[in-house]
Amino acid sequence: MIVFKYIFWFLYRIWFYILVALPIIIMFPLLILSILKESWYPFFFKLARIWARFILIGMGFKTKTIKEQYPEKDKSYMFIANHTSMADIMLMLVTVKNPFVFVGKAELAKIPLFGFFYKRTCILVDRNSPKSRQAVFLRAQKRLKQGLSVCIFPEGLVPEEHILLTDFKDGAFRLAINHQIPIVPITFGDNKERFSYTFFSGSPGKMRVKIHKFIKTEGLTKEDAKNINEQSRTVIYNQLLAFGSK
């Protein structure tokens, strides 16, 4: 029986990469067009949401989103979420309609085809380089001034699978305070079970999402970053515990 499981997991992974590549190939002319100008990013974002939904449906993932508060159209936010799966990017794109820019690790730019668009539309960071981290702030500021939102997975790296949630880095919260934009904590309840970074794992099924009440930053200073960091982490951590008990 275990042999059949490993065969399924192997084919399931291969199927995922096919689903990642196929819509990119089909939409390639439109995608190229959408990245010619930064001002055309909202059009790229719409195509990215189609790409993400195609993958989630193709993998047999059924999403269910609970919203305590709704992001307003044409308003900038700092979206944050726990990070446990290769599917986190897709689920975030499907969950949030407001055009946002990912801040993500530079290594993903090496992925064939996907990486071509990733490095041209996302804000890449080399977490081992202080200079790179400083550049992230400058690029994020530029995007926020263009009316876009930003999405950061504040754990920084994907934690080991036995860890529910690691400590958050302060960058997302300092940036939100600097621009006085609301922080939107989002909890992904099932992504680790559905499709973790362990190759021989995963299965179709539910993907629960909860968009929590926004955390305001008006009037806050950089000295408050640690407090709202801990507040945001507590909200997501408690929701992960609640999801686990259901």
C-alpha cells in the first residue's frame, strides 16, 4: 500500500509543476505585454489570479474563506500570512482581490519560466544581505506610492514541519507603520497538510483561509513595530490552533 502512496505523491508533484507551467505558456503573450510597464501591473495581477485559481482547482484544492473585515478597493494594505507550503502564493492571489506585490526570496527567480515573471514583478530579497533588505524597503515604498499593496510572509523562511508558527520578522510591520497602512493578518489553515515542501506528501482537499480584522497603524512609530508584530502573530497562531481543533 505504501508503494502506491509514493507513486501517487510523485505523480501529484509532477502534476503540480505541469499546472504551474501550462497557463504561463498559454497566456505568455499577454503576460509579456502586462510587464512592459509598471503602470500595467494591475493587468498582470489579474492574469496571475487566473493562473493561481487554475492551479488550485487542478490540484483538487477547495478553498473556503472567512472574512472578519473586507479590504476596500483602491486602498493599500500590508497583507501577511503564515508560510508553510508551495501553494501559499497561489492561495494568497486567489484570496485577495486588491492588486499587491509579493516580497519574496530571490532563490525563486531560478525556477524555469515561473522565475522569469517572478523576478520582474515581485520584490526580491536576499535575506543574507543587509543591502538587499534595505533595497526591499525602497522598492516597496515605490509600489505603495503607486497605489498597490504589499504581501509579505513575515516568518521569513518556511519553518520545519513540526513547528506551527515561527517568530515574525519586523520588516513588514515597520514598512506598514512608515506608510500608515493597515496590516491584514491572514491565516492559512491547511496548506501544510495539502502541499508542504516535503516531496512525498500532499493530497486534494480543503484549504481554509481566515482574513482577520485589520490592525491599524495610524499614529504609530517604528518603536511600535515589535508590539504589532507580536499582536499579528498571536492572531494567526490562535487561529491555527482553532483550525487544528476542527
